[in-house]
Amino acid sequence: MSEKVIADFVARFSLDTFDSPEPVRGRIVLSRKRLVLATADSKTTLPLSAIFDINVGQVPAELESFFQDTITIAYEDGNARRSAVIEAGSEEVSRFKTVLFKAQLSGSEARVKHPARVGGRVTDETFRPAKLRIEPGEVRFVGTETVTVDLASVTYFQRETREVGSVVAVRHTDEGQSVTSEFALATDRKLNLLGRYLRLEYSELAQQVENVDASEAEMEALVAIYSGGQSGDLAGMLGVDSSRVTMLLNDLREKGLIDEGARGLALTAQGKLLVSDRIETVNT
């Protein structure tokens, strides 16, 4: 492979072209043009342009007994549709998923309408050209104006039809407001992959916060921090004394909802998702 390799690791995998569904151990090599799955006896090359779906944690029924942490890749092989299932550690699967989506989508030509809605109000914005960038925890559309969607702030997304064709409509919070942005890509294949990426990232975050039990006081503290509040401001913002603020912050840190960054208190992705849900409920 002459092009630059962006992922190279050893894992178990199975192809539905195999005589037996039982996985084999081999090498997984990814470049910006192709994915290669190789064993000592065989090599299968998948052009990235042939991949039309990527999923995590779901495998064909006949393979369920063989795999645990997996990424399933659906691709076209001539007139046939086939799948490859790769198994690795959960962290390795998560990293590979991000790299694979980035190889598929980053740099793609896009058209952006932002904001298409503010709350329930339709705006008069038009679609503008941009280029898509996949970054950790966000998707970014770079054009005359850069539109960044923090994936932890997404509360809704759906494929819809507009004058430019099919779009993904994404509702998310932006500077404390619930807004809807609409994104179109050059091909249905890439639009499908963008929709899948959003679903996977949102589902992963939602699972992480599903069992988090935040009290009303803790939610008020999260909203205050989201609005820019720091340790010294929170007593006044929340109407409590400093000892109560210390207890609240300790509890939020233990629950993984806040972190101390270079600029002070900040919400983690899980904390942002909880606040986004709260803002969405208030704005509905």
C-alpha cells in the first residue's frame, strides 16, 4: 500500500465471503483510500468508496456467538452487498471507529444552513458551501463561517428533504439556545455515514449518562457552569453558601459531570448532554 497508513493493528475479523463464519486473526490496515484485512493466507481490500455503513456493537445474527466488542462494516462488492466484522478491545474499537469515519468524511464538500431554526422559529438563512471536518467530540463545517456542532449538545437529528436535496437536520444547543442546523453532502452514501456517526456518538454518550442521578441543585450548578460560572461565582448564582458549593462540585466531579481545565471549571461531555436535555425541555 503506497498511500499513508492511518491505522494498523491486529484483531479478529470475519467476512461473509468466508466459507465459515468463525473469525480469524489478522492485520487491519487503513489508509485514506482503502481498508485491508489480511491473514497469512489471504488479503481482502475494500475501497473506502464502497463502504456504505459502519456500526458498532451489532453483528449479523449468525456471528453473534463469535464476537464481543465489534465494528461492522457494510460494503458493496460489485452488485452484492457484503459485511466485515472486526473484533478488538472496546477502546481500540472506539478509536478505530473515529479514524474510519474521519477517513470517510473529513474534507467532504458540504452545504450548510445555520441556524435553520432558533427554537421553533424558522430563519431566512440559506445554504452555504463548506467542508466537513470530523474532530473528537464534534463535527465542524468550515466555510465563510465555521459551524461547529458539539456532539454532546445534540438533542435530535433526522434526515429530511429540502430544496438542495436530502439533508441531516440536527437540533443542538448553541450559546444556550436550542437551534437546528441543516447539512447536505455531495452523495447519499456520505450523508448516510454522517447520520450513522451522529447516532453512534449520541448513543454512546446517552448510555454513559443513563444511570447518572443528578439532583435539582446539581442540575442548577451544571447550568450555571455551562453559562460560564466558576467556583467563586456559584454561591451568588445559586443563592447558597460556599460550603454548599464545595459539596455540589465534589459530587459533580465524582459523577464525571465536571472537570477542571486550563480555563477553570468545565462540563464533561456527559455534563453537557444533561444540560442540553434541560435546555431542550425548557425551550420546548
